[in-house]
Amino acid sequence: MFKLNKITACILLSPCFFAAQAYSFDVVEAGQPIVTGEPSRVGPPWNHRTTINIPGTKTDIAFGGYVKLDMMYDFDYDLTGPNDAGTDPFTLLTPEPYETDGRAQFTAYESRLNFRTHTATDYGVLTTFLEGHFMPNGDFGLRHAYGELNGFLAGQTWSNFMSFVGGTRTLALGDPKGYSFDRSPQVRYTTQVGAGALSFALEDSETVIARQADGLASAESQLPDLTVRYEYKRALALSGVVRELASNGNVSSVDDSTTGYGVQAQASLPLGAATKLNGSVTYGSGIGNYMGNPGNTGHRSAPDVYLEDGELESIDTLGFGVSLNHNWTADWFSSIGYSRLTQDLPDEGAYDSNFDTVDYAFANTLWDVTNRVTLGLEYQYADVENVAGESVDASRLMASALFHF
């Protein structure tokens, strides 16, 4: 606690220490937008920062983040689940512990802190970014930690396989089920190709084996995942992944490997000046750990492979989502969307408790009171069917207040 208090004091006092200095870059006054990575899907379209120069250097720094209170009411089942990881439809796979006649709960765990630097060098602008939040369970956890220079990136951030082009603003943490959503340690290179950007990455690989093989197969990954993405003007994104999935025969009875792959397409189609139709389609085999977060704890609800006759078999996965997004005014926004995630597991009985299909729908209205304050109301609906054909559905109403700093 003492160390945390010292860190907090340093952060609070830093603007006073660095005040009235020359700046390496144009200063962005409070409330004015600068691009700080991907657009926010919760608050105003872009994060906002005021930069501070470190005296005698060519480095500007920026502290940021937001405080977010989520107020939720579950009508039939508690969709928060055991890990306090936001709205989690996977809790419906074991519904009995979460059944309720109506439950209200508040949380501020999604609140986050970040720190960014920009340094002028002979090779271009060097950027570093560090961010964490308090999910799950209120413990501070790492979201992003990377450096970037002249198109080269190294560290942990969003997977190069995913994109935000076809997504939308939601109050629930993360994209709806059916969208690729993952952060991973990686090395990436991005280059401009015409009006678009082409990115190649080697990403940390993690083979996730279905729970039914626990004790029989031990997962390992001998090679990193290879991902590639082309993104054009935030209107179109195409991506792919190839990966090796393996088990370690030195510590288990199964020594096998197979190949996984996936492709994704996302698009944003303007329907007039104030409306957009956004969509995403993902298909692959052995890409479960790129899908289904949050709530997919350890990626075990959407695994990559299962065990059959002593061999690893990759699991075919299909995900898609569509949303209609409308700006009523410069300050008022609404979105309505539907998505689905499916996986193809054997229906022989052993996998009955695994999910077969997750359907998710939402509708929201958000009010950007200022560039730094957003209030919103969102209805969420989830229907989960397991391999045995049993389905459970649940509804949640969420109201949120978000304050950027």
C-alpha cells in the first residue's frame, strides 16, 4: 500500500514538475483529440491527452485513462460470472449457480490507467505505451506494453489478426461474441501500401486443448503464430493467421501436432452522413483462443483442439457480427447489433457441456456529455446452446458513467 501511495503521489505531482517547459511536439490541449492507438469503443471516439515535455529532452509524456462505473441489473442469470470479467455469456454453460430473480450490482473494475511517451529520434518518432486495468477481480493487470519506431512494434498489444473496423461502441467490455478479440506479446512490422496499411507479425502462440483431454495431453507451442493484416482507411480490413498446435509427449501420453489457420474480413459501410453499417466475419480451424474474450478464462471455453484416438484435431470455428450505428447529433449515439460464435465439436457425448453456439444481441444509447464524459444505457441478450442441444438465455441492463482523464 505504501509503494502504491508513492507511485500515485508521483503521478499527481508530475504535471507541476514539468510545467512551463518547451515541447518536442505540438502540445495537445485538454479536450482536443490526438490519435492514441485504436479508437475507444466505450468513451468518445478518440482518447484525449495533454502532453508534457521532459526538460532538456526530446521526449513528451502523457498520462491518461478513465474511471468507469458500470451499474448492471440481471433479470434471470448473473452474466458477470465468477471472475468479474464484464458480461460473460459463457456463464450460461453452468447456469445453476448464477440463476436469480433479479440482481443489481455495481463495479468500477474496468477503470484503467495508461502512460505514453513520444521521443524524436533520427529514425522517426519513438512511441511507448503502457496500460492496465482492474479486471478481473479488482486486481491490476497488464493490457498493453509496447514500443514502436518507424513501423516496427515489439511488446504486448492487440493481435494483428483482429481489427476495429467492423466493431462498434458498446458499454460491455470487449467486442461481442463472434468477433476476434485478443491481446498478445508480438513483434510486428507495418508499412503503407497506397492508402492502406499492411502489417506482418509473429505472435505468442498458445495451444488450448479441450478440457476433456486434461491429464492426457499437455499443450505446448513450438512456433509463434504468423499473422498478416491489410487495413484500408478504416473502411475495410482483411487478415489471416497460420499456427502450429501441439502437445508435449515428454510430460503426457500424447505427442502430436496439427496446423491451425484463420481468415477475417471487416467492413464499415456509410449509409448517409450519420449512419454506418459495420460487420465482421471470421472463419478458421484451431483459432479458438483468438475468439470469445472476455469471459473465455484461459481460453478454455473456446479451445483450439480436442483429442480423438490419441491425436489432436483442430476445431472449426465461425464467428460473425453486424451492427447499425447512428449519430443522432454530435453528442448522442446509438447502436444495435447481433453476433454469433459457433464451434464444431463431436456430438458423441463427451463434449456435451461445451458450447456449440453463442448468440448475442445488444442495443444502446450513449451521450457524450463532454469530450471526456460519457453516460450510457445498454440492453444485452445472450443465448448459449451446448453440444447436447440444451440452450439457456439471459438478459442484462447496463448503465455506465465514464470519465476520461
